[in-house]
Amino acid sequence: METFLIYAAGVTLAVFLLYFVGIALAPYDPGTVKNDHFECGLPASSSVPKKANFAFFVYAIMFIVADMTGLFFTLFVYTDSKHSMMIAALFAMIMAIAIMIAMKEHHYAENS
């Protein structure tokens, strides 16, 4: 249990450290666009709107799924109980099935 607490404390400390280092090193350069008030984003650059590619959204969702999978698997690294390993294996199978379904849907959406 104490190994998990050390791991959690280390990850939390690293996140805050990176946040404060980013604040300390980032240049302060406010411009007219940054300080301007807007409700619906920046003004359109053309009269014809560009269509968003669905592949970018699928890529973002797949990245989030892979990121969460890695996070949850690191939580099971420090355990020796068979129950936790069974949960990790079940989670891995569910994630594999979800990724296969998402890739199949992406393939159909791309080819149609």
C-alpha cells in the first residue's frame, strides 16, 4: 500500500512541478486577439465553412482511451492479488474490444 501512495504522491508532485515550471518559463505576450472578447471563436477566415475531418475526432478519442488504459494498468502493477490481476485482464479485454469496434467504425466511415 505504501508503494502505491509513494507512486501517487510522485505523480501528483510531478504534475504540479511541471505546471509551475510551465508558468515560470512561459513568455507573457498578450496581444489584441488574446485580450479581445468573443463569444463564438475567432472571426471566420472565409465565407465557406470548412468541414471537419471525422478522423481527427476518432484519433483524439483513441488517444484518450489509450491514455486511460495506460493509467489504469499502472494502478495494477503494484499488486500481487489474483483478484486485481483478473480485473486488469478483464479491463484489457474490454479495451481491446472497444478499440476493435472503434477502428471498424472508423474504417466504414472513411470508406463510405
